[in-house]
Amino acid sequence: MLNMGSNRLASLTDGVFQGLGTLTHLSLEKNDIAYISPLAFQPLVSLQTLAMHYNPLKHAADIAPILRLPNLYELVLAFTEFTVFDSDQLRLNRSNLRYLSLSADLLTRFSLRRDIFPRLQRLLLSTDDRFEWDVPDAAFLRTLTALELIVSGVGKETFTKMLASTESLEELSMALMDHQDLFGVACEVPGLASLHATGNALVSVNETLLLRCSRLVTLDLSRNDIEDMSPSALRSMKRLKNLNLSRNNLRKVPPSVRGLETLETLDLSSNFIGELGCADFQNLTRLATLNLDQNRISTIDGCAFRDLADLRVLNVGANKVHRLEGFSNVNLMKLESLDLHKNNLMRIQTNNFRHLSSLKSLDLESDTSYAVHYGAFNGLDNLQTLVVTPIVYDKMIFRDVNLTGLVDLRLHLTSLYKSRRSNSKNKQQLSEFRSLKRLVIANFEGQQHVPPALLHGLNTLEYFTAARFFTHPIHPHTFNGTSDLKSLQITLSNLEEMNPELFQPIPKLETLDLSQNGLKSLDFLAHVRLPALGCLLLRGNKLTAINVTVFRALPALTYLDLMGNPFVCDCSNAAFVQWAKDNEQTQVAYAYEYDCSFPPAKEGTKLLDMDIESCRMDAGLFCFISTSCLVVLTLFTSFIYHFLRWQLAYAYYLFLAFLYDSRKRKRMAPLRYDAFISYNVHDEAWVYREMLPVLEGEHGFRLCLHHRDFQPGKPIIENITDAIYSSRKTICVISRHYLQSEWCSREIQLASFRLFDEQKDVLVLLFLEDIPSHQLSPYYRMRKVLKRRSYLSWAQAGGHAGLFWQNVHRALESGDADDTDLLTGPEC
């Protein structure tokens, strides 16, 4: 369905409907279309109905491509500028059209000389007295069963000619007919069953006007000025079932309707009938529907309906009825619907409806409230729909009444005073309505307190509407037990905020209307779970900025209405503007009519016309910056890994050494050893065979060795730290195995840090073998030590072992920053 009515379209060009192959209903009414391309409608292969009225089309030939559409059944061309509708101009073999509306003030001739409408069933023509009918063969309209004529001043000859071409006519509508003798002509059509003569300015109906209409089943004389009908005006109509006399000037029920034993439907609405007499509906024993809406009836005497034993629908709404005693004494055993809305009811008394046991729908809505007595609804055991406007509502209204089958309850609480029992336990107990599906509560004065258990027990409730009912925040447990709720409407209330917990018990909700509540934010929607919600109405609130992320909680949302909110036209709504334009799932209704309220400079402009380009970050620039940063980061990481990975690893361990050193200096551990020996397990034999006998046995030094002096169960790194800081010096026995050991590396790191941090000669390097300088390069800190100090070399000592150990002895006893060249080996 596509409605493009009331725009300014001037022409329909090729391709305008391209891609709409599944479209079935199209409206282009009230535009300025004067030209239609021959190929414009070609893509609409599924189109069934097309409305083109109120467009300045001038030539019937222009619509030929439309009539060729294979599935087009209904075409409305009313109020165009056609002067002639001629089948010879259409260049058309045949059309599948069923209904054609052709109304134009300038239309002077309808000519059908070819059988191009073999399936046409309904035709509407509207013109004036210059009109010419040219259908020489009745076979061209052989399927026509309904003809609607709005022809001002048409002559009897033309009218007779028209009816002669429509032999299968069953229904005729004629308006603006000036000649009353045309009724007789119309009723001579053999198969005519329905005659609609509306808008013909009839003032009276005499006994001869409808004399020839004995075969009619339906007679519609509505929208005339009838003031009087002859008592015998309808006496010939022995088959009449439906009579419509609405919108006339009748002041009483016409006596002519009495005795119409076949009558089933009688419409007397919108007249000036003031009272109902006992004989008004005499012998209407088959009457099923009686409409007396919008009259001036003030009193209903029960005897008026005494013969209406078959009555099922009675509408006495919008009158001046103030008492209902008449229904207490009338036996309308088959009445199913009674409408008494907008009357002047003062009270509903006990047993007013006791004889209406078949009643299913009772409408007692009123602009002013009335008293409802105990037992007022006695006998209504089959009631399904009830609309009531009590002065005050409490359980006494329905006490001891069997309304368990009630499906639809509408309470219009236009109370005139506050009930003294407003806080009683009987107030607003609805749990007895176990079958209730629809509940409407309207309180025009505002409810002061709504109990959280108001709806508890209504397990079958599907539709709930409340207007001016909640003046305080709604209790989160209000909808507990109403898990089948599909439609929720809370309007005209004081609800600036909504609790997301309120919606937790109603996951099946499909429609939510929160219009005119003063809502300032939609953040509560981000915390709800409503997977079936398709329609959301938020009209007339105080929403200024819309965060589109809240709609992520509504995956089924297809319709959103935010009309009448004071939107801010700045970057806070940029995302919503873009979403409203681009979202293909959700229709934002009337989006292009949303006005800007702030800032003042943009007041009166449209929200969707706002320029949002300035609110966007240039995507190209963002991608360039992101890509550039990624490339630089990649190159920097590769450089670091290739050239500085060992230095970084060493820096990591040096940092750990710093942490340990800081902790040890705080403890101020005492010196227990002369030296801590750092060596690799592969060099353990040399340490025990060569070093210990000399340094401990001969020179008397106290040495710390990890296998002998480390504390069992203590973390290895703590043992190493304690050993280094408990010794005056650290001797590193360096070999290739030493350089490859992780623990040896940590030991020399800790000793090196102590060396540079304390500026003391605490480190002695003893090389067991010659190691090229490039093999030391990964250990940056060790190489830096070798550049500043001399070292001892066992490999270069040769046969001078005594001199070597004497130098070791001197190194252990040397003071701070001793740079004397007493150690064996070259400087690096």
C-alpha cells in the first residue's frame, strides 16, 4: 500500500514506480497530475486499486495504460477534467476492471461502443444535465450490477436510456435528481433490489412516489429534507428488509413504517424525534436492528418496543434520556447490543436490565457521571462489553452480579466528588473479571492513588488503556500477572520517568502508547525486554534529544511516532536524524514535520532539515590517521624487536633488580660473608677444586655458595638477593655456560645494580675462558662494566696460579673505587 495523496505531483514519468511489483493499493489523489507516461504504470503488475481523483487529467486516452494492468479491479477517476469518455479513444481491447468511478463537472458524454469492460460490476458517474449516454448495446454492460448516478437535472429520457443499457442492475444510487417521477422509472428495472436516493432534497414522501417499488429489498432515503411521510407511502413494499431514513427532519417515527412485517433494519438516526409511542414500531416482528442515534428522545416507554421480539441491536445514543425504567418492563429476550452513550442519565437503578438476558454489549458512556445502584446489572449473565460512567467506582457496583464472561470493560470515572470509601478494601477490585481482555479507564479529574494490585488476577488481559489516571509514578508491580498484554496505552498522565521494571512482566507487548505524559527521556527503553513491540507512540511529551541506541532493545519496532516533542536541533540529535532517514525497518511517522524548539535561532525549522555534516568526523581522515598510526606502530615494533630486543629484556630484569635492591636497602641486612660466588652448575667442579681450597682454606675468607648457604623453601630470587646484599663482594665466575643461564644472568644483574647504585667496588669478574666481545653484546650492562673496570682471567693466568689467587685476595680486600691495575688481564 502506497499513499502519495495531497502532494504536488505534476506528471508520472517512465520508471517512477520501478521495483514496486508487489504493490496492490496506490493512492495519487489530490495532486496536480496532468500527464501520464505510457510506461509509467507498467511495473505495477500486482496493482488492484488505484485512486486518481482530484487531478487535472483531460483525456481518457491517458488512462489506457492503466486499464491494461492485469490485476486492476478498482479505478477512481472522480473530479478530473474529462469532457468525453469514449471507448474508441482508449486503444484498448479489454480490461479486468470491476469498479470505475468517473466523476467530472465537464463530462458531457459517456460512450461505450466496444466490449472493453466485460467484468465491470459497479459504475459511478457524476455530471450535470448536459450529459449524453451512448451505450448502443446492453451487452457491453451485461455484468454491471450497481450504478451510482450523481447527475443534476438529468432528463427522464436520458435516465430511461441509461437504465435500458443496464439490464442486470440490482443496486441503483441516484442523487441530485430533480424529477420525482424518476423513482417510478428506476423501480421498473426488473432485477432492482436496492435503491439509494440520497441527497435529492425530498421534503415529503407521498403515497405515489414509491408505488412501483414493490420489489425493493433496500430503500435508502437518507440525507434528504423529509419532514413528513404519508401513512401509506410504503404500503406496496412487501419485500422491504432495510429502510434508511437517517439525516432528515422527522420529528416522530413515521406511521408508514408500521406493519412492515419483513423489515429487519430501520435507521432513524440524526432526526428530531422527541418521543417514542407505544404504536411507533407496531408489528415490526422481524426487526433486528433499530438505530435512533442523535435524536431528541428524553423518555423511553417500555411499550414502544413491545412488538420487537426479534430485536438484536438497539442504538439510542446521543439523545436526552435520563431514566431507564422502560427497559425494566420490556421483554427483549434476543437483544444483544444496547447503546445508550451520551445521554443525560442520572442513575442506573437496580434491575434496570433484568429482562435483557441475551445482552452482550451495553454502552452507558456519558459526559456527566451518574449513580449506579447495587444490583444495577442483575440479569446480564451473558454480557461481554460494558461501558459505564459512574460517579465513583467501587466493588458495590458489581457485587453479587455474574459478569464472569465480561471481555471488554470501559470505566469513565468522571467523578463529581471524592468517595469516602476511596481507601477502602473494596476500591477498584477488578480480579473478579477473569475473562477480561480489554480494560479502559479514563479519569478526567485525576486519580490520587492507584493500588499496585489493581490489575492482579486479570490473567487474560490483552489491551489496557488509562487516560488521566496515573498522577504518581506507576508501581513496578502493576502489571504482574498480565503476561498476555499486547497493547498498553497510558496517556495524559504525570509521568516524567518510567521504571523499566514495569515492563518486565509483559514481554508480549506489541503496541505501546505513552503520549502526553511529560516524558523527558527514553533511557528506560534501553533496559526493557519487549521483543514483540512493533508500534511505539510518544506524542506530545518533553523529549528534546533522542538516543537511537535505546531502540536496540526493540528488535521488532516498525512504527514510531514522536510528533509534538520540543526537539533540540543540534548535534545531540544528529544520530537520530540519520537513523530516521536511513532505517529501513522502522517508519518514523510524520518525521519531516518535527519542529525545532531549540536553539532559538532554529525555532520553527524542521528537525530533518538540520545539517548534520558538521557533526560528523571525516571518515576518510579518520581512516588515514588510523592506518598511518598502525603502519608506524608496526615499523616501530619491528625495529625494536630486531635491534633492541635483548636490551629490552635486560631492562626488564634490571627493573626487577631495582625493586629487590630497594627492598634490601630498607632492611639494612648485615654483612655475613666476604663474597658471594655466582657460577654456573657446569663450572661447579672448578669452584670446588680450585677456588674454595685457596680462598677459604688458605686465605680464610667466608664465602656464600648457593648449594650450601641458601635457605631451603625460600624463593630462589630472594635467596640470591639476600646473598648479594649479605656479602661485601660478588664474584662472578663467567663462562659461556654462565652467559646462557637465566639465573646467572639475574645474579650479575643484581650485583651490577648494587655496584652502580652504591658506587662501591662490590663486583669481581672472573673469566674462566676467553670470550669474544661480540658474544657479550646482548648483556649490555655487563659490557658496560667491562669498559670501566679490569677483570681477572683464569685462562691467561697460565702457570702463575699463586699470583692469580693473590690478585683475587687483593680484589676482595680492596676499598671503594679502587682503580689500581692489579688484576690480571687486558682492559676492554
